[in-house]
Amino acid sequence: MMELLGSTHTATYTRPGMKSTNFLPAISTMASSYKNPHFVMSQSMYLPWRPSSYFRTASAVPSIGVTSRISPDLIQAKVSRFPSNRTALFARYTPVDWLKSNHKNYMESESSRHSAERLRVDTARLIQDKEQLTRKTQSTTSKNIGERLNDIVFWKSELNHEIENMIGETNALAEVKKRLERALAETEGPLQVARECLYHREKRMSVDLVHDKVEKDLIQEVESIKGCQERMRCSLDAANSQLASNRAAQHELDRDINDKLIAHRIDDKCHYLRNTSDGISYFHGVENIDATVSMPESWAKFTDNNILRSQNERAASAKLRHDIETLLNTTSNEMWSHFNSVNVAFTNRLSEVADAKNKLQMHLAKTLQEIFQTEMLIEALKKAIQDKESPLKVAHTRLDERTRRPNVELCRDSSQLRLVSEVREIDDTIQRLRERLWEAEKTLQMLVNTKVTLEHDLSIKANSLFIDQEKCMSMRKSFPSTPRLVGYT
């Protein structure tokens, strides 16, 4: 630092000050700030005024701030410190220079104050504008977050509503599936009964082993029950597949609503954050990180697609439930119809067999009566033949005795002729009686064969009646009720 040459210590403008290159001077309230580090008052200032004793040689030109206006006549040249300079003139400037310097300082001071005032006003206005802008921006951000929360709440309500509907539909489909499983299990009984009936009817004998209407209806019943079971199994597979689809759609809805719950909690926390809130901090560079994976349109489209998929699955599930209900009613009616048809066929067949059996019994009784009469006839024929033996013997004896007549007495008289005729007549009678006896015996044998046939046929009819009535119809006395066939119990 330096002092101007030829100035006294009592001149205020000769006291060098610290000119800052900053726009505003530093302000401090410390005690050290009131001290001048560039000037130390010596004890010689209290001595009588001696211009020559205070003359110093300047070592440097004082620095001038950027806001000061530099005058060419104030630029000082470096003056080397030589002993001869101490004997120079008492002063370097004229009073006019001194006045100009004061005036210049006044002007610079006023200009600095005006600049500082304008800076204060502009800065205050800037602070106020930026404060308002910050508040407005923060308010707009809070409003946007609030609108986002409203959107999340809306979609949450839509998801909750759809999840409730999907849960209800899934439960309804699961219940219908259980009914279908129970109905499918119930069909095993009628199918087993129909197969048992076919198996027992295979034990019919001889001509009764006929492919009658009962057997045809039983075969149709078995085929119908198998067809019903196949349709039920297909519907059961479809129900299982649809339940899996429903659960998959519900899983997507649950995951979406869980994500929205987390997002709602985060955005709600952000919405209620204030400048005075706890937990706020700086996170440098966070504004440069773009971790987003969707846009508002794609975000809403994602949830809308999930809801649309769930609605489609619910519609398919409802249609499948309706189809299963229709199938259960249809299969129940079909099985009941075939069951009643087979029972009617059994009843008609039993009536036919019983009627045939009664007729066989009637014919058997007549045959037995005829056999008895034929046997009586045979006995009568045998007795008649036996009765003709004595007259024949008499006739033979007479003829034999008349052959012993002597000589001419052997006459072919009427008696001889009659005896010969009698023998021939008796022989012819015996022959005819024997023929009738053979015919009677043959007829008796035929009647016996007929009796055996009728008795065998009666046993066959009795066996058929036992199979149809006792074995088959006893199993068909009960049939699953309609509620059981549709799976309610």
C-alpha cells in the first residue's frame, strides 16, 4: 500500500481504503471489520505539523474498483524511494484538484448508492417473483399429484368393482363345477344298473334270448348315459380351463390394484409434503433420472385392458355356467326319459312273457289231459287186442279139429267157409287194432315230447320272468332324483 506524496495525515482523502472488486462491499458485524488493516497511526501524528516529516514515497498506484470512473489526471506514476524525494515540495495537487477529487468521490458514491438501490429493488422484485413462481409451480405440482390421486382412486374403484364381480363369478362357476362333478358321479349308478340288466339278461335261455325292445332300450340307455358323461367331462374340462382363466385375470387385477395402492400411498405422501414437512432432503441429480415405463395414456390403457380382459372372461364364464346348467337339465331329462322307456319296455315284456307262460301252462294242462286219455286208449287197445286172442284161438281150434274129419266128410261147407272168414276177420281186426295201438303209442310219444317241450319252455319263461322281474326290475325300482342328477345334492 502507499500514501499520496505531499499529503498530510490529517487529510481524509489521503487515507487509503480497501477497494473491493466485488459489486457489493462485504458487511460484517464483527469488531475486526471496523479496523483499518491498511493504515497504522504512528505517534508522530500527534507532533506539531511538519510537512516534510510525513512525506512518503508511494510504492504503487492504488487499485480502483470497476465501478469507479478513472480520470487520467489522477493516475499516479511510480515514484522511487530516493532520499532526495524527501526534500520535494510540500504538496502534489492544487485546491482545484482537491475539489475535483472530492466532487468525483461524491459522484461515485451517489452512483454506487443508486446502483445498490436499483440492485436491492430488482433483487427484492426478483425474489418476490421467484417466490411467487415457486409457490405457483409447487401448487400446480400438488394439483397435478392430486389429479393423479383422483385418477388412481377412480381406477382403484373400477378394479375393486371388477375384482368383486370376478370373485363372485369365479365362485358361481366353482359351485356349478361342483354340481357338475356330483351329477357326473350320480350317472355311474344308472349306468351300472343298465349294464347289470344287460348282463343278467344274457342269462336268458334258448328262444327267450331274444334281441327284444327291452334290450334295445337298455343299449340306448347305456349309450345315452355314456354320451351324457362325455359331455359332462368336456364341460368339466372347460370349467377348469375357464376357472384358470378367471384366476389369471383376477391375478392381473390384484397385481394392478396392489401397484396402484403403492402408487397411491407414495403420491398421497408426496401430495401432503410441505416446505415445513419432515423428511425432505436434497437428492442431487434425481431430476435427470427417468425411471418411467409408461405414459398416462398407456397407463390408463393397461388398467382398461386388464378390466376388459376380466369382463370378457366373466362373460365367457357366465355363458359357460349357462351352458352347464342347460347341460345338466338336458342330461337329467334324457336319463329320466330312457329310464322310463326301459321300465315301460320291461313292463310290457314281463306282461308278454307272463301271458306266454300262462298259455304254455294251459297247453301243458291240455297236453297232460290228452296224454292221460291216450294212455287210456292204449290200454283199451291192448285189452281189445288181448280180447281178440280167445275168439281167434277158438276159430283156429275149430278149423284144426275139422281137418280131422274123415274122407268125404272133409266138406267145404258154409261152416268151413265161415270159420276161415272168421279167422281172417279176427286177424284183420287184431292187425287194425295193433296199428291203432302203434298210432296211439306214437301219439302218446308225441304228446310226451310236447309236454317236455312245454315244460322246458315254461322253465325258460319262468327264468326270463325271474331275471326281468326279480333281478332287473328290483334294481330299477329307484333312480336318482332330478335334484341329484343336476348336482344339488
